[in-house]
Amino acid sequence: MTGMTTDVVLVVPAGIDDETAPSGGNVYDRRMRDGLAATELGVREIAVAGAWPRPAEAARAQLARSLDGLPDGAVVLVDGLVACGVPDVVVPRAARLRLAVLVHMPLANDVSQPSDVAAELDRREGETLAAAAAVVATSQATARRLAARHGLGDVEVVAPGADRAPLSTGSAAGDRLLCVGSVAPLKGQDVLVEALATLADLAWHCRCVGPPRDPVFTTDLRERMERLGLADRIRLVGPQTSEQVGEMYGDSDLVVLPSRAESYGMVVTEALAHAIPVVASNVGGVPEALGDTPDGIPGLLVTPDDPAGLAAALRSWLTDAELRHRLRTAARLRRDALEPWQTAARRMGDVLTAMEVAP
């Protein structure tokens, strides 16, 4: 970046600072806002309330007014959750702005929505991204998908950062399991419950942390836990503050991410920041987040939506002390190689600055 000051306008969904509604996208936006502000870039945040990516008219009007109020040539980074569902608002205003769209996850990836809704959101996303001066993804896997799906040229990648945290105390038995994520079909807690039901002969307990995004799914999940006799071994603890989640990482042995889709999987690097191995679905950018070390990868990758495969990986972890030692060693090595959030923010700043000076 040059020594001159550039103002960046960051357009995000309202509530990214609300710790009662945590999400990877909110954390990314918040850390990017704060990280950019620590560079020579001036940052102005515009938070737009609404049920994105399918907002009501009032939210659409607020977004339109916000963009209309910016000067020609303004450097604008818009969260894709806001931008990609409303091309009729964004596209006509993109030409006079230096507008970048940040895609956390392609809109059609949400497995809980009807196929016709997913197809329409996918179409809108493509229209929006085609009009942007830059498209930023959070993983190489997502960048490739967006480029292929929507016929885009270069898609920039700014992966999430991860600041090293205190080492987990852990336990020799490795029986303290932690699952972090919104309780919803996309995150696959039902797959985890089915997998753990086949491990009743082993000692373990599991905490699932995250807000109940889908009430029907959450109710069904609790009923399934009761039916399988797991209600006293799996706890749905609901949303927690970042400090509380950090404490839970601090006394966990293994993090499990049974998602059906992930653009990156920040939970993976959050776990590795504490040197905790991860068992995760082999989807999207998760292998990138897990990374590699001279001692191998710091976890196990499993097929998504496969309770038997997940159960086999968990059984291996719980019964094989040598495997636990190897994965813990790899996790400590990976922890040392994690890039901090400020490095990610500088990379984003480079993308935005280059966009600003592009002809």
C-alpha cells in the first residue's frame, strides 16, 4: 500500500458486533474492519439492517440510499450477504464506485433452502459479481467455485486470520469434544449426533456451541438426542460470548466440524490457535484451513453427511493414543504457522488499494 490515506467504506449486515448472534461472517467483517482501521486506510462502516440476502423493501431502500450518498469513485467493500441478493440495487450503482464484493459463502450453498430459491439467489449473485470491480473470497476453493460458476476472471482470496491463543489444557483420554457453529442443517449437528450414538461404548462428552438458527431443526435435534439416549452426554449450550467460547476451547481435546458445506471453516483455525486437533468434513476451504505440517495434517477429514465415516474417525481418536499424540503434535506446529488477523487485513488493504488505482 502507498503512504497516502484512502477511505474505505465497509457495508455490512447490521449486528456484526452482536455476540448473541455469532457467525463466521460477522467475526470476519468485524476483524477486517478493525484490522483495516489499524493500517493507513480510513474505514467507515455502514451497517444495513435486513433479512439478507432476501430483504424487505425497507432494507433495500436503506442500502440504495447508503450507496447513493457516497461520492463518485468511493472505495466500497460490500459483504456478499448484503450485495449478492439485490443486483437491482447494486449493479446500477457499481459503475461510479470502486466496488468490491466480499463473498463468505456462495448463496446457493445453504442446503436448507428450496432448490428454486437457491437457483434464483445463484442467478442474482452472478449478476452482482459481474458488475463488481473486484470479487474477494475467503478461500481458494470458494474463489474457484465462484469463477467457474459465474464466469468471472480473477477472484481475490483473503483468508481469515487466526491469532494464537493459550494452549488447551486437554486430557490424556481425549474425550472432551467440542462442536462450534449455528445449530442448523448446514452445520450438520444431526450427523454428529448419529455418529456419537454408535460410540456409546466409549467414554466421551460433547458440547455444541452456537445459536439455534433453525428452530425446527433444533427441536428435532433435541428429540433425536433423547431418543438415542444421548441427552446427558451431548449438551446444546446455545450462543456464547467470544470469551466464553475461548474458555471452552481451552479445556477441549478435539473440535468436530460436521458441516455439509463451508467456504473456509474459521472454527478450524480457531481450534488450531489453541493447538486442538480437528475432525472435519472435507468440504470447501476446510482443507485449506486445516493446513499441513511436517508431521502431517493436524486432524482428520471425513466425507460430509456420513455418520458412519464420522463415527469411525472419532472412534480412532478416542481409542488410539498414538494417533492422538501425532495429531496434537501437528496441531502445535500448525498453531505456530497461523497468520494473524492483521496480516489478513493488510492483504485486504492491498486488494482495495489496487482496485482504487486501477484504470
